[in-house]
Amino acid sequence: MSDQLMETSQAKIEALEAKILELEAKLQAQAQEASEELHGGKEALIGNIKNGAERLYKDVSPLVEKYKEEQDEVLRAVGAKICEHPFVSVTAAFGVGLILAKLMENTVCHGGHSHRS
């Protein structure tokens, strides 16, 4: 179930990224139009930029909210798995922490050289 939720979340994240790219392209086209209208005056340019920013915010806001909801679902699923297997979760977290500590010790204390003195 958790894997399916992760796949669904990943697909939705990819859809969100595609939508953002689409919106960036629209904004770039609007910026191009605005620069062409620059000869029409500074006020028109500022108005176009404001309108474009408002439309972008209006288009992206629901997607961000949807992504937050998906993130909450994933966190709940992970929390449930941790509750089902607390000993394994703590042991895994300890092991990962130990490995990271050793890697950091070698990198930070020895200037990136992995030799022991």
C-alpha cells in the first residue's frame, strides 16, 4: 500500500512539475509580449507583469495545496509503518545515523581524506 501511495505521489509530483513548466512557458511568453509592449509605456508593462503574476499564483496555488495533501498522506503511511515495526524502525534509524556519523567524521575531521591516524 505504501509503495502504491509513493508511486501515486510521484506521478502527481511529475504532473505538478509539468504544469509548472507549462506555466513558466506562459509567463515567458507574457514577458516577451510585455517587452514588445515596452514601447507602449511603463504603465502597460507593469500592468502586464502584475496580471501575469496574479494568473500564475492563481494557477499554482491549487497544485501546491494538492501536493501538500499528498505529502501528508505519505507521512501518515510512513508513520503507520513505523508504528507497526517500532524496533526495526529504531534499529534502522540508528544504523543510518551511525553510517552518516562515520562518513562525516572521515570527511570533516580529515579534510575529505579517508585515512585513519
